Amino acid sequence: MVANRSFNIGRLFIYACLAAFALFYLAPLYVMLTTSFKDIEEIRSGNLLALPQDPTLYAWIKAWSSACTGSECQGLAPFFMNSVKIVVPAVIISTVIGALNGYVLSKWRFRGSDLMFGMLLFGCFIPFQVILLPMARLLAELGLANTVTGLVLVHVIYGVAFTTLFFRNFYVSVPTELVKAAQLDGASFFQIFRHIFLPVSLPIFTVTIIWQFTQIWNDFLFGVVYSGPGTQPITVALNNLVNTSMGGKEYNVDMAAAVIAALPTLLVYIFAGKYFVRGLTAGAVKG
Amino acid sequence: MGSLLIDNVTKSFGETNILKGINIDIQDGEFLILVGPSGCGKSTLMNIIAGLEDATSGTLELAGKDVTLASPKDRDIAMVFQSYALYPTMNVARNISFGLEMRKVPKEERDRIVDEVAKLLQIDHLLDRKPSQLSGGQRQRVAMGRALARSPRVFLFDEPLSNLDAKLRVEMRTEIKKLHKRLGTTIVYVTHDQIEAMTLADRIAVMKDGIVQQLGTPDEIYNNPANMFVAGFMGSPPMNFIEVEVEDGQAIVESAGETHPLKLPCAEAIAAKGLNRVVLGIRPEMITEPKPAPEDQDWLHSMSLDFDVVEPMGADTMAIGQWNGVDIHSRLSPKAGMTAGKGTEIQVNTAKAVAFDIQTGERIC
């Protein structure tokens, strides 16, 4: 009985802690959402934590289509589209290259392939700031400065280190004898990849795509450095929107804009989060 | 059709020599078994035959054509792997037909072959299943089906039965032998199980340290081993090795406190070499309870032996005693009703006893 009671108290304590932390982390989201539905009068006079008395979509509409980001006042919509134009190709290209790299580095070893993998791994640890200037120079030489293509290139190069690591570590757990059997069956390099490796790769593709999507969507530094006036991603636009003040600060618009900017990654985690965790642990369980 | 000539093939990884000049001439339709302990190079040799690894030097001829540098798919060789290596996302039918698909065999033809092979191996009710839904024995059959489907010139089996339980292993062993009888295709088969080697092979190549120690029929390997390694590797329990003095062509053994001279079939050869100490090799089945052996009358010796351990195995009883302070195994009939104890009367038949050089381990006679 005694043991049972202390067990219950322990449980209670754990759940209390979890609830407290959850509240603590969710509080900002709550404030952002409630504030975004209030009008500016209510924000000035009311309580920060109160629910909106008279919910309005004014701030959301303004943030999306007419808020000023610097000298232009078109809202976030065009920048949202810029981000999509950068993220989609960058994620696809870096994931495909990573999958092929991982396939080669795990199953088609060659002299120096381990060294090559080590060097690619090193790429994961290079801070963004270090490559800012050389990359700016390279983009200028290529004529890609301030373009969406340039930003895609930067994100692909930076992402390949991570995607290669993911795929290589996943494919290492696929038995090499499958490759040998397929070779004897007459399958070529790409046929083996397509028929044997691609069908088992769903978990690692999920992990890699989610990872790359969040990384690139949330990127600010590359976005602010390598974009021009018409090619800024949403993170940069959000910054400009918040820093542009005409008259009083419109907190409700700022909050709505921040939620819009964060929404895609939020949705990805809500809908694909469990696959992300499953994919990360898939290799570990299968061994 | 499917003859295979391995001519002086070597393989090195950096400074390490895995294969040191392998020469094996495999006849069309022959069942050759490569046997040896782990690390002897037998799997490497297999991979070289398959084309999955390149030989460092030497040549490989398949059906009279040099294929040393040919890629695996151009060799017309199929392989059954130890882990089966079934494609996990494909069902059984597709696993079997994948090789045909890659070789652009038309669909109807593929279906016909899959059907035929599945019937032959009795897996026709499993065609829609994934490998993960099969038992070990069924996977084994599918792996063989995949190899059969292409009707290659040569089959390679890389320890195909080592992942099966004992009963299934014996069953599949018989199946493989039947299959070979029926198809008559050349088979090269790697194993470290000497019973598999003895039961299946037309010829056995015993390997150690990257060298073929002996190449011969199971009978030759068993009864005329080239050296102590081969003699000790084949047979279970292995051949007894006892260091003995040789006097007047007779080996002197001490058993249960008495010394006995044992007549050797090769006294002249030992004398010719001027040796007075050799390693006597004698199989456990040559040390038995007293029983008539008319054809070996001259080679029979009676003595008493102290049995430390007696292991009844059903068909036989293994009993362990000591000669010259070394454990020796004997194979008795259970009818003799032997028990552990001192001074048991036994019979030793030296008609097939062999002698090895103590220094080199090479067979003297």
C-alpha cells in the first residue's frame, strides 16, 4: 500500500511538471493567437491574457494583403509565395542528391569514400556566418545574386551535408547482400536504387523532407543576405513588417503576420510529426 | 555448358593475401563444395566467381570463355545467399521474376517460368506473400527459386542452410541434392559444415589460409586426407591424433597403464624417412567394442581402456578415454552396453590408420 501511494504521488508530480511546462511553452502561442484576433483598442486597454471580446479578422487580412514591409504595402502574400518558390525546389533537389549520395556512400564504397563522407559530415558543422562572403562572391560570379535560383542553390549546397548523413545512415542498415543479389539478377546502379532502395525509403524521405522544409522555411540569414527587393522570403518580410511603423504599433497585425510565417512548419509538424519520430527511430529498432 | 576453370586466382587486400593461388577445374554438372573454417577465403573465392569482387591475379573461365573481367550480370551465374537476400518490398513472384525482368524477358514468359519454378519448389501457394511473411524454410525455397528462374550455367550457394534449424537443414539438404540430380547444373557450394560437404559433394575442396589443402571426392578426403588439417576438419567427432613412438614399424600407445604396439599399414614409409616419432591418426569408428572384422584380421588389436565419459547418441555411443595422456574418441555400438569405468575391453583396427609428420602435419602415409 505504501509503495503504491508513493508511486501515485510521484506520478502526480510528474504530470504536474509536464502540465506546467506545456503551459509555459504554449503561453506565447496563446497570446499571439488571441492578440491577432483583437482590435487595436482592445489591445491598448485590455488584459494581455484575456480572450478577444469582439473577434475580428482585420489584422489577418491586413497582414496577408496590405501591411507595409518597408516602402511597399502588399502584405506578406508575395513573400509567402517567394518562400514557397525557394523551399519546394531546394527541398526536392537536396533530398534527391542526399538519397543518391547516401546510396553510393553506403553501398558503392570506393577508395576515399569514407574520407568523402567525413568531409560532407564536416559540412553539417560549418556555421552560416562563415560562408556568407564567399557565397555572395560566388553568386555574383554566377549571375545569381538576388535571385530565387541563387537562394535555392545556397540551400541545396548547405542542405546536402545533412540529407547525405540521413540517407547514408539509413541505407547502411539495408543488407549489402541485396545489392549483390540484384547485381547478379542483372540490375544496374540506378535500377537497384529504384527497385530495391526507393521502396524501403519512405521513413527516411519523411524525416529528410520535414527537416529540410523547416530549416529552409525558417532561414533568415541567407534570406536577408542573398535576396533582392522582389525575392525576399517570408522571414525577412516578417522582420521588415514588424520594424516598419507608420503611426502606432499594430501588435495584432504583427502577431497575425508571425503566425502566418510560422504556419507551414507548424502544420508539417502537426500532420507529419509522428512519421518524423517514427522515421528517426526506424533504423534503431530494425537494427 | 557449365564448366568452370579457376586458374591460379589470388586476392589481396593491401598487404593481406586472402587467396594464394587457387586452381580448381570444375566439370560441367559437377557439385563442388568449398569447405573450411571462417576466414579461409572460401566466401571471397565465391564472390570472385560471381564477379562481385575482382581477382588480384589469375583467370576464370566459364564454359571455355574467359570471364575474369566480365560483370556479374554477363556471367550467367546465380547465387543463393546465406541471408537469402530476398527483396523485402517485393512479393515472392516478383522476387523470382526480378532477374528475368531485368533481362527484358517478356511478361508471359516470366509468368510461365515463375509458375514452373514455384511448382518445382512447392511454393506456388506463397506467390503473393512478402518475404517477411515467410518462415525460414520458405524463404530458403524462394531464394533457390530466384536462382533457378534464370536457368544459369552455374549455381553458387553461400552457406545456404546455416540459418535453418537442424531438422529443416537436413530436409533442405536432401532437396538440394535431388534438385541437382534433376537439373544437372554445375553447383559451387560454400559451407563450413563438414556433414553437408560429405553428403552433397561430387568433389570437395578443403581450404585453409587461402590455400586449397586438398581437392577430392568425399571418400578420398575422408579416408586419404592430405594432412592433419584435412583429417581433423572432416568427420565428427574428428580423427584422433596421438603422438607416438615408432618401433619396428609399430606405434607404441599406452592405455590403462599398459603399453601396446599397434601395427601400422605404412611402416616402410616411416622407416624410409628415418622418423621414430609420428602423429598417429585413427578415426573413432576404428576403436570399437570387440567384434569380428574378417577382412582386417591382421590389423586388429585388443586392449583395455579406461572410459572417462560415455555419450549415448542413439545409433552410436561415443566414449572418451585416454592414450598417451591424450583424449581419444571411440564409436561403439549401443548394444555393447558400455559404461564409464576402468579397464573396458576394446578392439582397435589399424587397417586405415594414417601417420603424419610431427613438424609439418603432412601425411607420411
